[in-house]
Amino acid sequence: MIELDIIRTVEAREGLAGLPDQSVDCVLTSPPYWACRDYGVAPAQWEDGSSSALGLEPDFEKYLDHLIEIFNGIKRVLKDEGTLWVNLGDVYASGTRARWRGPLSHHLPNTATGTLDTANPPEKRKRAHGLEFHRFPDKTLCMIPERFALRMLQKGWILRNRIAWVKPNFLPASVGDRFACSWEYLFLFSKSERYFFDIDAVRVPHSAPERAGAGWESRTHSPRPVVAGTRLPPRPGEPDTLHRPGKNPGDCWSIPTRGTQFPHPAIFPEALCERPISAGCPVGGIVLDPFAGSGTACVVAKRLGRRYLGFEVNPIFADYARQRLQNTPTAAPIPAPPSSPSDVPQTTSDREAA
């Protein structure tokens, strides 16, 4: 029996080990980026015999090894018809160290003292951890998200989308010999060719009303969730040319970042979580975030009528996430999710839709 609607103060692998096989419908998460921040947690012991906090490995190959170790556990607990959404950022090679694409926070909670660590800024702590580069020339973008995606394919995951999360309010950069970084990846993976995906739940309005055809204004949207890999037929008497509820939002999402007074340096915008949860998890299904941080994925899951479970190793972040969830209303009622793809309306598979 899974204890749901909680944030557990536990490391991701330990939390995953306590879950049954195929027990969650959707995983939405953003692991710590490599060589970006010291989150003030104790080093973890890994299957390869090394010891380090995730993201503070001596090289990014080790970091990718450790990510795959965690995502192997995620694959076990995710249902065959489930979806996995992963946000991951990149770094630039800079001398013997890595430099993250975005800004650094110099005031992060220290789990040993329960206070903000202002004496040891991230650059100093990163040097202490021995983060190094031995592969690329200085200033090279290392393509860590792409390398992660390729590693996942080797483990049998299906990569369905690489979504560009564009930040219209991205922070100014002092760099003068390249363009500022204004977007990040959001990957959509699945375990099988057929998986839950409700595109109607996330359609956006057509740019011109007349394109939707006569009588489109009077139509009300009734969700018709389908298993991905299938296609709904047109309504009687309508050409199969345009979906009346709206258009597919595509794979380039313009979503501004949001500020916060809490000293967590990498908080999801809630809007970034809404589409993955609405499309990739049935109402009443279970959303898991094994790197819960400030709890945004769980907050959105609760607001959208899904069950949730979060793992966060830093107790200060976990407490803050619990406070946010206490102030989040629950969508009601919450029906039980479909138990298998056969319980979801579907039609003959359309291979061209893949």
C-alpha cells in the first residue's frame, strides 16, 4: 500500500525502493544539474562504488551514470502506460571546472545546521568537490541533456518529445561572445509505444476562429483521453482536418520563470507542470517527483485532481514543500484512474500519428 499525498524526506533511490512495481502513472521531475549547485546534502553511495552528492560528481560521465541508476528505479515503478517528463539543463566547460548556463545562488540551506550557508559560496564549494573537465576545450557547451537522452534510449526508454522550455524573461548575461541562454529541455519519455496521453486536455485556441470551421464557437470541450499511438475519428459530418477544441500546443513552450522569497534556487514555474500532468496523467492518477525540491509538481498535481508523492533529501526544502501543499486546494471529486490502456477509449492505431 502506497502512502500518497505526502512529501517524504528521503533520497530518491531509497524512496523508489519502497514503491511497488508499476505503481505510478506519471513522473515529472528535474534532477540537480551537474556542477551547478551544492544543495547542502550528504554524499550518497553509488553502485559504481563512488561517493558524492548528485550533481557534484568529479566529471559529467559519473553524473550521467548516477542519473541512469536512479531512472532505472523510476522505470520499475512507472506503469507500462505511464509517462516520464524530465527537465535538465546544460553546462559550459570553463578551464578545469564547469560553469552552469544560468545564475548561481550563493545562499543555500545547509542541512547540517538548518541555516543558510553564506560563508562558502557555490564556486568555493565546487572547487572543494573537485569538479573538473578533461574532455573539451574551454567554453564548449557539453550537451549533457542530449547525452542523458541517448543513455536513456540505450536503457530501452522511448523518447517521444524534446520540448523547448523558452523563458521570455530570462536573466541578462554579461557574456559578449555568444548569445545568452534562454531555454531548457523538457524530455517526454515512455516505456511502451502505447501510453496515456490526453491531448484534448492541453489544446490551445486556434489563431483565427474561421480556421476551426463553421459552428466551432458553440462546441463545448468534453475530454476524450486516448492511449498515445491511437487517433480519434472525426465527429459525424465533419472533415478530419482540424480539431475543434483547439490545436496541439507543439514542442516549444514560452513560459516565464517566477521569483520566490524562499532560497531554493531552481523552482519550477507551475505553468511548466500543468501541461505534462494534464496530458500525461489521468485524473485521479499518481504523479511522482523523486526530486521534489519546493514541491511545485506536487502542488500542481493536487490542484489538478491527481494524487501525488514527492521525495526530497533536503529537510528544509521538504518542509517548505509541505507548507505549500497545505495551502493548495484539492480538486474534487477525484475518480479512480484507468487501470490499463484497455480501459481508455481508443481507435485503430494510426501509424502516421507516431
